[in-house]
Amino acid sequence: MPRSGRDLPLAGDASARFLPWVAGAMVFLATLALAGALLAQTVAARWHRDLAGSLTVEVPSRPGIAAPERERAALAVLKETAGVAAAELVPRSRLEQLVAPWLGAGAHVAELPLPSLIEVRLAENASLDLAALGHRLTAAAPGAKLDDHALWLAGVAAVVRAVEAVALAVVALIAVLCAVAVGFAVRTGLAIHRDVVEVLHLIGARDSYIARQFAGHAFRMTLKGGIIGLAAAVSLVAALAEGRGALGPLPLPEIRLSVAAWAMIGAVPLAAAVFALLAALATVHRQLKRMP
């Protein structure tokens, strides 16, 4: 029985040159897809945490009625409503800060007829008749509009699910391409080293022994390329995060992931290498059974 774990000179094969690059490209794309899905989840969770259980009342500027009167009337209706824990008028200065990034430097934000906004925090497990509340607000403060954040959050959740589905499809496609690339590399190696494989069989080597050598080679080459692909993807994400910061105070989501999310991203090369190992084992066993 052969005792060496490296009886096949696989390091000099063509697969040793092209497989790391293919693996690197696939890990790069898979990492970006996974990072995009995780970022969408993080942003959606942050928005849900900030907006769940809240409403916004917009009181537009109307001629003939002083703004403070409309604001006080709307606040009175809200504070009398069962299930409303708190209702506060958003300061004018904060509204101007929210609008200013969209208008650019030099805009006279203070001169704009901005509507008044009232932030409403609902009590836990509160059940409100929003249609009736909207009618009461309109009667007390003509033109007042009730904005239910739950509807907007439902739309955000649908977008996140779509992003996750696309990311999953991309990762599945990359896995299929990875299996094809590994299978091609293994079949090429078997063809190149057919004579060595036959000699190993003659001296008592089992198929599992030969398959482990090809699988170990595929694992090492994929892991090597995967680390390079991961480094490139993380560098791109970092560059995008820095570019987002350079845009100033625009209300765009921050590119910031949790430690758990980064751990999942960091595990992509290892997962790809393990997948390549399994694909190589399956391919070698299948090909060896066909050999005379």
C-alpha cells in the first residue's frame, strides 16, 4: 500500500494555475451577493426598529389659518386618542436639516413653505382605527394627512425578500459553476495522470485514497483563490462605504454590517473550498468507476 499522501503530482497541473483564479472570481461574486443581502436585511431591520409602532401626521401650510392653530388642533386630537402614547411636533430646524441635503448648497431652505410634521408613538399592542383617526385629524386641521409607516415598512420588507431571492439565485448559480470548474479540473488531472493512477491501483491503492488526493488539491486551490476573491470583495465594500461617507449628509443607508454578518462573509472561501472538496470526491469516484 502507498503511504505518501501526495503520490500524484497535481501541483504541476494546469488546474493548479486556472482553478485558483476561477475560485477567486466566484468567491468575489458570491461575497458581493451575500454582502448585498445582509446589508439589505440590516437596513430594513434598522428602519423597522425606528419606525415600527409609529405614525406621522403632516399638516401642510394653508392660507387663512395660522400654522400654530392647526398644529395645536392636530396634537389635541392625537393626545385624546386611545392607544397614542406620545405625540410631538417636529421642530422646524430639524425639517430644514432633512430637506437641505436634497436641495444642495445655497438653497434658501428657511424660506420654503414646509409642512408641519408630528411624530406619533403608539402604545404597545395598540389597535387604532386609522381611517377614523384620519377623518378626525382632517376635520380639526384641514389638509392634515396621516402616514402609516406599517405600509411603507411592508414595501421595504418585500424589496428585501426580492434582494435575498436574487442573492440566493446568484450564489446557487456560482455553486453550479464551481462544481463544473472543479469537475473539469479533476477530469483533466485524471487524464494527465492516468498511468500513475493505474500503477497506484496495481500496488493496492483504493479509489478513496486517490479521490482524497484530488479532493485535497481542489480544496487547497479553491481556498487559495477564495481568500484572494474575499480580499477583493471586502476592499470593494470598504471603498463603497468610504464613497458613501463622501456624499455628505444625504439620507442614504450606511454600509455597515454586524460582526455576525462579517463572520458569514469571512466564511465564504472556506465554504467554497469544502464544496470544491465534495465535488472533487464525487467526480473522482464517478470517473474511476468508468476506468477499465
